[in-house]
Amino acid sequence: MLEAVELTKQFKQHKAVNGVNLFLEKGEIVGLLGPNGAGKSTTISMISTLIPPTSGDVRLHNESVIKHPERLRKVLGVVPQEIALYADLSAKENLQFFGKIHRLSGSVLQQKIEEVLEIVGLVDRQNDLVKHFSGGMKRRLNIGVALLHEPEFIIMDEPTVGIDPQSRNYILETVKRLNKEKKMTVLYTSHYMEEVEFLCDRIYIMDKGHIIVSGTKDEIKNILSAENTIQMKVERVNESFIEALHANPLINRVTVQDRSIMVLTPKEVNVFVDLFKLAEETKTVLTSVEIKTPTLEDVFLHLTGRALRD
């Protein structure tokens, strides 16, 4: 349905996006992951025709939209990372304004507004000013604006940042429902791996302007099928213990988050004796040790060497 072909974007001396290729089939939810600065937002801006690529192409049904962006804009909804609403207007007035931009009017516009308010759960608050809304309500209305013209597919750029768990779950369930009931195609970026696990059929992982891996969740997790992920929890992180782990030739990677230490080791190697010995030598108290099934976050750290929020 939609394809990016060798997309590249150069800003003076900085190449933010370098030869990105990705595609979305009708009815898919596709995840785009990457640490801050990976080039995700620039890629999305090019795909949605907000900025032109330095080179490459964006194709809708195999027709280029670079020279004729209106073909894509008619069928595209975008939920930006930043809230794009008028705070001094009510929810309904915001929808009326953006609906008219999409050339909706009269009874058709009224019907779409009613449908959207129902979808995003704001029927009872439609006449309240947006400046009095919570962060979660603003996020939901932001999604509502993108749905007004019944787009064939929608781009959602980190739509749950900074909101409460209840609103976050509501948004995730709404995306699932739109995909299932309306066959809406979704390109979804997030800082939260569990969101991608819950929503996405396929995933692209991006770093330093490149797509470094793509596939289904299981295919991506299988990247670590030859390794064990061992999680150790400690009473206190001891730097000498961390240094000893890094120095151990049997350990491929060490990641520390709070009082949890993750190590990757070859599957055929038994490293437990070494772990307990190093803990004893560095006077590190282990409160638990377990082998984990590889997660998307494990693969992400393995591929980029960085936590998603870095």
C-alpha cells in the first residue's frame, strides 16, 4: 500500500536519514523503533509529505507522491508527537476547525465529529475547553483530529508520551479496534517496547539514520536465539562487579538498569559458576538470578547498544 524507497535526508553536514526502505501492507500495524536521534521523526515527516527527501521516493499504490502529495494527504491521518490543538477552543470546536481543513461541512462534518468523539471517549467533554483537559484527554483528541476524514492509514508518532496508564491503555485499545474494525493501516513509533509487542505485526528498528533490522516480533527475537539472557538483581550495584562482568570473555553484553543487571552469553556456555564467583569476589549480594526469554528490548539493546530512552 505504502512504500519508502531509499529515503535520504541531508541537513547541511548531517545525514539524518540514509537510504531507508520500508513498506506497509493494507491492514497492518507496523512499528518503527529507534533511540532518540535515530531518524524516526525525519523519516515520518518525509513519508507524510511534510518535508521533501534529499533523495529517494515515497510510493502510494506504486505511484510516487513526492511531486503530487495531495494523493497521499487525502488518505493519510497523522498523530504528531507534540499536541497539535487549540487550547482556547473546545474539543468540538477543534474538530470543527480541522474538519473544515479536510473540506468537510454540514451534516457530514457533524456526523464525523460525533463518531470521533465516541471513538476517543470524549462525548461528555466535547464542549469543554482543551486547556482544561488532562494530558491523556489531549492525546485522545489529537488522535480524533487525525480520524475525522476516515483515513486509509494513520501515522502515530509516540502518541502515549507523558500520560497516565489508564489513558495509555485506552489509546492502545483504540488503535487495535480501529485496525480490526476499519482495517486501518498504522505506522506506529513508541518509546515503550510493551506497546510495540501489543500492537505491531511487523517491526523496523532504526539507528543512526539506517534501518538495521526488520521482521515480525518472533523473527526479531530469534536474533538472540543463539544466546541466553540472564537477569541478576542485586542489593546494590557494585562497579567492580560490573567491570568484572565486562572483562569476562564468556559474556557478550552487560546492561545495567537500576538494580537489575542483564548479561548475554552464548547458549552453549554455562556461565553461572563465573557469575557467582565474581559476585563473591566483589562482595556483591545477588537477590535473584534467572534466564529470560529474549524480549524486543533485549534485541534492541543488542543491536544498538543503547536503551530506548537514551
